[in-house]
Amino acid sequence: MALQDVCKWQASDTLGLSPHLPQAGGWAVPQGCDPQTFLQTHGPRLAHGTTTLAFRFRHGVIAAADTRSSCGKYVACPASRKVIPVHQHLLGTTSGTSADCATWYRVLQRELRLRALREGQLPSVASAAKLLSAMMSRYRGLDLCVATALCGWDRSGPALFYVYSDGTRLQGDIFSVGSGSPYAYGVLDRGYRYDMTTQEAYALARCAVAHATHRDAYSGGSIDLFHVRESGWEYVSRNDAWVLYSELQKPPELEKQDKEEASQAHPEPATPHRAVERGELSVELVPGDSRLSTETETL
């Protein structure tokens, strides 16, 4: 059924096609209908969800996110990138409308680059969060949907800020944004410590996103992991969410048994003792030998 049959609307000129846009106020809409009201009535809002998280610890800031972009029940892209590099020391997680997030991060990248050229130094994470909050707050009430966690390392050390499209700006140690954030918070609140090692932080971020993707229908795909250090941000890994969740569900005894079987199937070569090199002969110790050090004779 054609549009004119539904809305009782006839185009003013359907013969001549022009590559130019019509003048302001020249858009043809159904008579008696406000465009925004028409879209709200006949175009239902599509739900979109995600799982992104970031936390600050002793060795920097960890940012992780799933890779599923969804529009309601439709998976638009299973391998999207939801952690966007902003500057050489600054990352941002994206949650909300993909187009809004990409646009505002492009604007933020431009403004931070210009500020760095003017001032001759890298902008701080706090100033970047304040700038983004001030720019988006002007569009409050216009259906702008951007929720982000800015992760970076500046002169004050590792820093983390949460910024929302209505101008909200918060500083903290842990933030999770998206429809899967309640599940991610449950894992983060239990395992988070500021004095974690780097490998413990990686494992905690992967575990939190993996559990969120299992419980939240709008999250899934893979898990991207980033680490912001003093020297800059680093892309750590991308892991399949389902495979990672399956590994986390294994009992410790079964996991230990798998490791033992793998070690038996591929035994590690015996570590050779120091061979004869540079004219030296090394005498190895045998079990039960009371000597505390090897005896070395020079040929």
C-alpha cells in the first residue's frame, strides 16, 4: 500500500527528481500531522541494550564491553566496537544510541585535539568529562541518548568519570552502564579491590561481562578488554562471551583435571642445566646432595 493511500497525501511534484534538498519548510508531510507526533504514534521506540564497565585500580583503568548491537529483538551487529579511543591516554565506553555516541565522541576528539594544540599539553580526564557534559546538556529533552564512562590517566593518576546526555557527571572507582549493568555490578562488588594485580583485574572484567551477557538478552557476542596505563591505552583481547562463560562454569576439580590431562598429553621438556659455554663446566646437584651451590670449573 502506498503512502498516499494511507495518509491521503499527494506529492506536489513526482515527475522531476532533484539531487538538491528542498528549502527550509518545504518538506512534505501528511496533512494535519506533526512529524514528531506521527513518528511517536506509528514508529514504536526500539529498545537497545548493552553491557559496558570500567573500574580504576592501582595499575590504571580497565574498560570492557560486549560487542552486540541490538535494536529490540533484532541483532544489528554481533561484532561492534563499544570502547572508543578518544586520545592517546583516554578511552570511552559507549551505551545508548550508536549514532549519538559515535557523533559526540567525534566532536570530543576534535575539541580535545584543538585544546592540546593550544595549551601544549594533554587535557586531563576531568576536563574532558566536563567538556562533554557541557556540550550534551544543551540538547537536554531532545531524545539524545548517550551514557559513557571516560577512562584515562593524567597528571593526577588513573581517573574515571561517568557522563550522561542530560549533563550528569560523576567521578568514581566503578561504573557499569547498559541493560546488563545490574548483573555486572554483582560480580564487580564482590571481587573488586583497588590493589589488584593486572591479571586479577583482567579476570574480573571478563567475568563480569560474561555473566551479564548470559543473563541479559540484549548483550552478547564477544568481550573487548582495554587497559589504560600511564604510557597510554592498550587493547588487551577479544574473547567469545559464551566460551568464556562456559569456562567459568567449570568446577575447580574438573578444571584441574583438564590441566593435568593437557600436561600429560604435552609434557614439558626437561629444563636443561647450564651447558658448557664460554669455557665453563657446570656440575649439577643431585637429590640429597648437601652442597648449597654448583661447582664450576674453568677449562
